[in-house]
Amino acid sequence: MRLSNFINLSVVAGFFIGLTIGLVKFDEPELILFLLIIVTICMYLISLTMAAVYTYIQDPKPSSMLTNKDYIEQQLDYFDGEFDHTEKEARAIARFISSFELSEEQETIAQTAQNTPANNATNALELNPA
């Protein structure tokens, strides 16, 4: 489970724990809401502290990553490749959209060109009844 998911789960659990305790203990809605907010904030702070401790235990020396140049270069190359891949996909989508718009414009022009001579002939007959 990722840390952000753990924190989110803890906040939701804190919300429901606070709601349950508030409904059992109090009758006024203001006190229920106050307890709900307090318990939710406490659960958030507890889960945030636990996530920080877990992160520190997993990697006790955060500066070790900053001094590992090869690891950083590998990560940068990976992200650069992902960015290039995403950029190529975006360009391909943009080309598809522009070609689709161009084909619609060409169809509209062709339909207008087909309808124009017929309309001109009809208008000419109406103007010259002889």
C-alpha cells in the first residue's frame, strides 16, 4: 500500500470513528460535528507521523540518494524517455484531430461546390422567366 493511500484510508477511518463516537456520546449536532472534526484531524496527524517514521525506517539516510549520481542519472533517463513517449502520443493525437478537421472542411467545401451550380441555375431561371 502506498503511503498516500494509507493516509487517505486513515483519514476516512477517522471520519467514521468520529461520527460513531459523536452519535453515541452526544445529542447536539454541533458537538457531533466538533468531535468528528477533532477525531479526523487527530487520525490524520497520527497517520502522517506513522508514515514519516515508516519512511525514515526504510531509508534512514535521505542524503544517500542525493550523492548517488548513477541512480539519479538512471531515474532522469527513465523519466526523459517517458516524457518523450507521452509527447509523441500527444503529437499523434493532435495530427489525427487536425486531419479529421481538415477532412470535414474539405467535405463541406465539396458539398458547397456541388450545391452552388444548382442554386445558380435555379436563381438564373427565376430571374429570366423568358
